[in-house]
Amino acid sequence: MIGFFGSTHGRASIPVGLAALSLALAAPARATDEIQVYNAGIAAPGQFTIQQHLNYIPLGVKDAPFPGGLVSNHSLNGTPEFAYGITDWFELGLYLPFSVQDNKFYSDYFKIRTLFVTPHADQKTFFYGMNFELSNDAPAFAQTRWALEIRPIIGWRNADYEFIVNPIVDVGFGKYGEADFAPAVRLVRKFGQDLFAGFEYYADFGKIGSFSPLQEQQHTLFAVTDFKVGVFDVNFGVGYGLTPSSDRWVVKSIIGYAFPVPGGNPSSSERTPTGGINPMAHASMRTFQP
């Protein structure tokens, strides 16, 4: 998901303003700390990995999604992501999200992730998995203290292409909680050894059973590339918002490193790069959402 909902479109009458305020207060919000598509790749058993997500919004929505909420325009958002492989089908992860706005640092507490996938998904034509992510959010980032992301992973690849769908459901708990549908899609092509390029699409349709009007939904298309710099895996992309409630421009990056597997070959990692037709690609567009 991208950007922020709840933007103001001009001076309105008191009744219209109150209605808009009630809409903004009716749902949770989350910061854009990671922008990525999960492709069922996990760390090998006993292996640690780390990724640093950084996303900058040079031109975004200029109104807070709720009273006291952070504004996306000119913000730098991100999270270090730590992961550990338990088995060849189960991985644990920890996120420490943050945002930097007006030279101030804001912590969004933490997120805990459990990821279940097809074993050795990077070697399969058809692969799938399921991710559960529990968030403990700070007041400036969300109106619900706790939230749960439920992310199915369905993908297909051959020697040249990879196509993945994440039909995500975000659930907020508490007074302002609701269940939103926020799918993500990825299509990339291999252009060389460790070099991939293509597109990613992120959306937030709003509350399940009562989707928001199109102009209040978030739809963003990214041009992305994945490559290696030495031992580091890099994912880089530039996104363009397609609706008024989406941030107009977003720049995203992910730098990842997989520590050697204990007892394995120290010169190589069993986990491959952050994107493309490689298993180290998780995905999520965390944003301020109604």
C-alpha cells in the first residue's frame, strides 16, 4: 500500500467537513516502512539475514490521515528487517519501523512476522506460502495499537520471467479497526546474471465489503530493478500514484545481506537476492490507510 488517505480537496461546509473527519477516524493507518512483494523465499535453517528498507516520498499527500497522524509528503520511511530460518518452510522475522519527518525521528515500535512457504520455492515453477505479521503501532502511525497482516503468496516462474500475486488483508484491532483489501503484484524479467527488471503494483481498495470510491483508493505502479553489489542484494524502484489519494512519487530501496549458514560454505549464501527471480523478496506496502 502506498501514500495516505484522508487528504483535503478544498474548503467544505461544516457537515461535509465532519463527514470527512468521521471517515478519517473510522480506520487504522500504517507507515510505508517496506515496499516489497513476497515470493516465498526464506532463510536456510539456522541462517540469519538482514534487510534495510528505505522509502522516500518526494511528492505525496500533504494532509494527515487523522488528527495527530504523520504526513507522507517529503517523508523518509523504513525499517531494518531481521530474519532467521527455522526450517526449510518456516521463517521468523522482526521489524523496527521508523519515519523521519521535518528532521524528527519517529519510532513505530515493532512488527513480528511468521512466514510459511513451499520448501525450496526458488527451484519450483509454481510456489506458494502464507505470511502473518503482527504490528504494535505508535499513535502517530496508526489509530489502532495492534494490527495483523495476512498475506497469501501465489507465484509462477520460468527461466526468464516471474509473476507473483499477494492478495493481502490488513486487519486493525480496536475501536477504529477494520479489514482492508490491499493486493500487491509483481512481474519481472531476467536480463542477466543477478539482474532483473520489471513492474510492481500496490493497491488499497479499502474496507472489505465496502470498498472506497476509486478516487479514495490507493493505486501505485512501480518500475523496479534487482541486482547485486558485491555481497549485498539491492532492490530499487520508482513508483507513480494513479489516484488522488496515492502519493504521486515514491522512491524505494532495499539492501539485503544473508549471513553464511553455520557449517556451510562461508563463501556463498543459501539465500539469494532481494528481488527478481530469487527467493529473498518479501513484499509489503505499509502506509497510512483509512
